[in-house]
Amino acid sequence: MTAIYYHLFYLYPLSSWINKYLKSQSSSYARKNSLYEKACREIGEYTREPVETVKEKHKKGTGENQATAIFEHQNRITSESVENFYKEYSYYLYELPLWNAERARPYYLWRVIKPYILQYSYKKILDYGGGAGDLCLELASQGLDVAYYDISRPLQEFVNWRFTRRTIHMLMYNDPEQIIEPFDCVVSFDVFEHLKDLPGRLDIISPKIKKGGSLIFSGAFSGGSLHLEENEIYNDFKAMDPLLTSRGFRFLKKFAQFYFYEKFSNP
């Protein structure tokens, strides 16, 4: 398919059936390629645990982890406590790769953003809040120049191991100050709802994007658990859009829960 065809087909849907189709195709892709089992084996190889132990730890979820207790009283939560939580929280080592594998989510995300990336000929991409590195691996396999950013120490070590064993060289950041050259595009999925002081974070992200570049993110700002209540207001486009326009972005389009913004100025 040409970039124009992808653009028309995916980014101007008449109904939600296109998104449902993409999710269905991705789930079929995951089953056909046994992605969950492969991810379990890879985690087990890294942690030196049997596959069944990996599966059991994944099934336990966050319920028995006392570290998540800070989110039960969000009126008292601080930026420092949230940052320290994500720096050290080890359960994501099991949860994120397996959650992504079950749904072939990186494959799905690539199909969502592909028409946009092709249309604007973007090559240099930063995955902000890259987690277990699954999307970075998918984008790298598509020939893009991808970089990874996340503050989690357990995930950084795992991701570095994953990249190395695949002989993939990829820039990895754990501090925005390390990022000198701006990117064509920053993608950030399932991240913004976890960030304390989202406006302040957008102040940091904006300079990392070239003029004429883009920010693509997901907007699932409700649901409780580890999602911060202070960010629920951004479910309303009227609250989210001014945050971005005041930082040099303009809204282009929305597909499902994904927002596409262009960087048009440097405020």
C-alpha cells in the first residue's frame, strides 16, 4: 500500500471498525507466532528462571506488591515518590513484555502510526517511556533510527540485554538532559497517564522534537490503579489541547485513543 492509501484508510476512519480490525489482526498475529511463549522464554533466559515461574509472577500482578501502596492515597503522593517507584519497580519486567506479546501490541502500534510516519518521511524516532523496548524493536525492524528513553533501572538493564543479544545498536537514555539532537518524532504510548506534573513533562519533551516533527501519544487518562488521578482531566480534549498548543504544537488528527500533533514552533 502507498503512504497516501494508508493515510486515508487508517487516519480517517468512518467508524471504530478499523481499529477493531487492527486489534483482531494483531491478536491473530500474536497467536500464530506464539509471541507469549517466546516472551516467557526470553524473560526466563534473562532472569534464569523456569518459564513456569515467569508465568506465575506475571499472573500475580500488582496486588501483592507493597510498592504500589503509594497510589492508594494520591492526595498525598509526591513527584519524588512516583519517580522513585518507576525507577525501581521490578514487576514491569514480567508484565510489560508479556502484555505486549499477548496482543502483539508493538505490531498493532506500528500499523496505527505507519501511514503517518511514511507520509512525513520520518526516520529518527524517540520512544518516550519505552518500557521493555518492544516498540523500539518493532520500529527498528522497519528500518527506522530509534532511540529509547525510560527511567526504570530494571527495565533499562533488560532492554540493553535484549538489544545486545539481537546485535541492535540503539541509543538509550534515562535522563532527558542526555538528549542533545532533536528527533523527527516522539512517540509515547501508555505513559502520560502515569506522569506527575504532565505540563512540566511536556515542557521537557517539546524541545526534543524538531520543528515540523511530531508527537504521537495515547490518551487513556482514566482507570485508576497506577494511573494518576490528577491526569484524568486530560480525558477532555479541551483540557489537553491547550497544554500542547501553548508548547508549539498543533492538533492534526486522532485515531482511536491516539493523538497526532505537529511541532510548528519553538515557544
